Amino acid sequence: MTEPKPFTENEITLRCNRCGKPISPSEAIQTPTGYRCSDCVKQQQKVFDTSQPLDYILGFVIAVVLGLLGSWLTSVIGFFTFLLAPAAGVGIAEAVRLVTKKRRSTRLFKLVSLGVILGGLPLIFITLINLIFRLSTGSFNLFTLLPLGYQILFLVLAVPSTYYRLSGTRRS
């Protein structure tokens, strides 16, 4: 009696659930509905990416402006940044969705998130310069760190909520 042949990674043991093409486990891409070949996944991705070139520019500019505004507001709301920053992220995402007419792409989501970060950085740098000045003049205390902490907290909470809200977009 002969021994069964051992399984190798390159053997074809699966079929794409969309086109039926035989695929090996190393080529298979698992989706919520089963395994698909890379060609079918690429075709599906093209359907998902609906944004136009102007959407990237508008989304980025809106994210930078609203990120700057949100970072500035942290100096006004202080402790409540913890509660309001995620809502600000959702608000930024909704503003972008409104302007882009709900068109979407992964690159757009990432670019808008980068815009929120770049919008928040100028005030963080200004606050750092202020802290360095206070250290050099001897007027530093622990409370002077709070604005910097709130601005960083804003970015830590607003950026992921912006990205998540945009990437969770459904056609309506």
C-alpha cells in the first residue's frame, strides 16, 4: 500500500467563489463570503474606489482647516477634549463626505487623516515653543503642560474617529 502524498502549499485545493478559477491556498484571499482570487479582489476594489481627483484636494483642505480649528478649541474646552475630540473627528469626516458627495477610496481616507494631523501640528509646535520659553525664563510649572496634552489628545482621538467614519461609508 502506498502512503498518501503529503500536502504542499502550492497544490490547488480551492476555487474562487466568484469566478470559479482554481487557486492555491497561498494565492487565496479570504473575504467575508469565502475565498477569492486576486483578479476578482482587484475588480471589486475598483468598484469601491469612486473618488475623483478634486475630492483629494477638497478633502485634504477641509481636514487641515477643521483639524487646526479643533486643535485650537482644545485650549478653550480643556478637559472636555476627552469627550468632544471623537465627535470632532466624526464632524470632520461628515464635512468631507458632504463635499465629496460620499465618494470614497482608501487613499482619500488616509489623506484626510493626514490632513487632520497636519492641521493640529502647528498649534502643538507653538505650544512647545511657549513651553521652551517658559523653561528658559523660569516661569514653568506643571499646569503649562496641559494645553500641549489636550492638543495631543485631540489628535489621538480625532484622527482615528475621522478615518473610521470615512472608511465605514456605505452607499446610500
